[in-house]
Amino acid sequence: MTFKEFTKSLSGGEAEGELIKTIFISLAVSVILLGILYFFKLKYVADFRPKYGFFLFLAMLGYSMIIPSVRYVRAYREFTCMSGMMIGMTIGMIAGFLPGYFIGATNGMFWGSMFGMVIGISLGIWNGRCCGVMGVMEGTMAGFMGGLMGAMTAVMMYNDNLRAAGVVVLAISAFILFGLNYMVYQETREAERKHNDGELFVIFWSFVLTVVTIIFMIYGPRSILFT
Amino acid sequence: MKIKKTTLYFLGILVIIVIAGYFMVGSSNVSVVNDKVINDNIAGNGQIQKVLISEKNYNYYPSEIKVKANQPVEITLDDKVVGCLRAFTIRDLGVSKYARTPDEKIIFTPNKKGTFTFSCSMGMGYGKIIVE
């Protein structure tokens, strides 16, 4: 169960082999959706690209990293309490921090926190419940913390390399999620796959998260500093 | 030569990132840094030097002010300045005040010459004060 075996399994036919494919599908769905919305509606929004483009792009990249991990965890479903806590915490934290950061950068601290917490807690509970109440608790706490911290970081960095920090935050999140996938791989070598979410699962969640983020970022409420 | 499916997906991801990134990031040239406006409306000797600071691009405006040393300075944060930007600090001059309303002035006498940074208490908004 070395790291080399894991990287090799990324091109295999099992659940691990779907990770790269899922990233691709999620990213493609988000980009196509954004392209369509831009063509019909968003190009008429004043300063759309300079104001929101960069953060929407990072948000889409973030979702395309979170959704494969969610799908991968759901493929095996049963883990030990310890692994469940780690899964709930990682998914909750990253799914709270990234949307919180990107919405915080455009809509302010309060609405960024609210948005980040809702996404983080929802995904944290959803994934953490694979392993009982501890996973659920950890997912809730991590989503709560991640949402608040993401928005707060964005607002505090507003005049201090906000965009560069966004890229760094995304890169670190990618590394952490990669680590989570490796952990799940190690924990499930002896286990059989319990569930198979089709491509529709990826398409649906990429669509929902992207649409909700676009609507909230552009037409949603904002804090007084951002009005 | 047969290319693995995973390699194709990986290349697809790269292509999407490059194209979408070029489109979305390419024109992101809005700067959050304020124009540097020197407020050199300096009062005569012994008079209070009044400075009015507002907010623009989520930062103090003007972000550079010029005052005379050993002469009182009265800084007013107008009603556009909101949130933590109202907690005004100049660490090097020992100035720190939370001005809840524009009626609450920040009054101090700079006793040393130089260029100092002023900011809100959290460092989110900032600028320079030049003491001559």
C-alpha cells in the first residue's frame, strides 16, 4: 500500500481510477455552464470578469477537487470512527473554507461566512456520517470553522495580495484532499466497493454548486463594505 | 502509440484550466491599491492640521497624507469609513483610537519626523503619513 501503488491505481478501473475522470467531468460541467451563463446573461453584468471572474474560476477548481473526494468516500461508505472523523473534518473544512474565501472576497465577511458554513457543514455531515456521530460532529465543527475562517481571511487580506493568497489556499487544499484520498485508499484496500455513484452524481453536484455560487456572488447580498 | 484514458483526462483538465483561466483571469486588472494623493493642506505654525480621510476601494483615501512635526493633527474619518477601518492606528506614533462616528476626531501631535504607516487595527486598510 505504498504511495506509488496509489498513484498507479489512479489509472486503474476501481474507485481510485475515477478520481481524475471526476475532476475532469466536474470542471467541464462548471466551465460549460459558466460559458453559457456568460454568453446569455453575465456579460451584461458590470465589471464581471475583473470583479468576479478570478474568484469564480478558483471556486470551480475548488469544487472539482472536493466532489471527487466526496464520490470516493461514498464508494466505500464504511470506515472506522477515526477515519470517519478525519473524513468529516477534511471535507467539512475545505468545503467551508474555499467557498467562504471566494464569497468573502466579493460579498464580505458575513455573507462569505454564511455561505461557507452552509456548504462546509452540509458536505461535512454528509461525508462524516459514514462513520457515526463522531464523523457528523467533526464535519459540523470543521464546516463551521472553515466557513468563518475562509471569509475572515479573504476580508482581512483584501488590500494585501488577496488573489495570490487565493491561489496558495487552493493549492494547499488540493494537497490536503489528495492526502485524504490516499488515506481512504489505505483504509479500503481490504474492503469491497459498496456504492457506485454514476457520472450523473458528479454532473448534478457540479451544476448545483456552480450555479449557487454564481448567483450568490453576483446577485446575492453583500456586507456594507462591499456595496 | 496508445494513450491511457487517465492521461487524456489529465490533459483535458489542463486544457480546461488554461483556457478558462486565460478567459477569466486574463482581464483581472482591477487594482485595489488607492491612488496616492498627498494631502498637503498644511496649517500655519501652531494651528491644528486638519485631515479628512474617506474610503475608496476598501481602503483609506487618501492613502498618503503629509503633516508637519510638533504641530497638532486632527484626523476625521468621514461616514464612508466603516467597519474595522474606524479603528485607526499609527503604531510608531502611539496613536490608536476607535472613532465610532465622524464627530469623534483622532487628535495627536507627531513629535518625530519620518514616514509612518497608518492602518486599521487589523491591518486591512492602510496608508502612509509623512511627518516633515
